[in-house]
Amino acid sequence: MALEITDANYEELVMQSTQPVVVDFWAEWCGPCKMIGPVIDEMATEYEGRAVVGKVNVDNNSEFSAKYGVRSIPTVLFFQNGVVVDRSVGAVPKSTLDEKLNALLS
């Protein structure tokens, strides 16, 4: 299961992580977000111990969303050492997300 990332724990979970971090920006009312949600949960299990995988509910955590200019959801950001190094917008196949994360792990 993906971690719940909030404005309150963002610094600890994303900025201070020594592992790559994948963050899914989503909302309850977003159809494409519901399609990608299970993929993000699956990735959290598959990459456990090698990467941090979490979700940010944009309706409840606007500070984090605004900081990274998230205007369309779902948006998945990939962080390395607290810096956004890649992003994916829209409901993309799991293989696309895997490819982006594996590039950070190699």
C-alpha cells in the first residue's frame, strides 16, 4: 500500500529520503486517478525497500501540490535526493512508471 503523503509529513518522507520517491497526486473525484491508484499501490509493494511510493490527495494538501505546479491529475512525480527528476501526467501504463523508476534505481 502506498504511503499517504501530506503537507505535514512531506519534508520527512520526500525531501529527506535517501531512496528514490514516487508521488502520485490524485483526488477522490478523479476518474483517471482511480485507474492509476491500484498501480501505485502495486508499485509500493514491488519496490518496498528500494523506493518510497506515496500518494498526495490534492484536495487536502494544496501546499505540496502548488509547490510543484500540479495542475492536472493524476500527476506522478519522481524525486531523487529531494529534487523532481521526472514526471508523468495522466493515466499511463504501469510499464511507463516502472521504466521511469527503474532509471533512478540503476
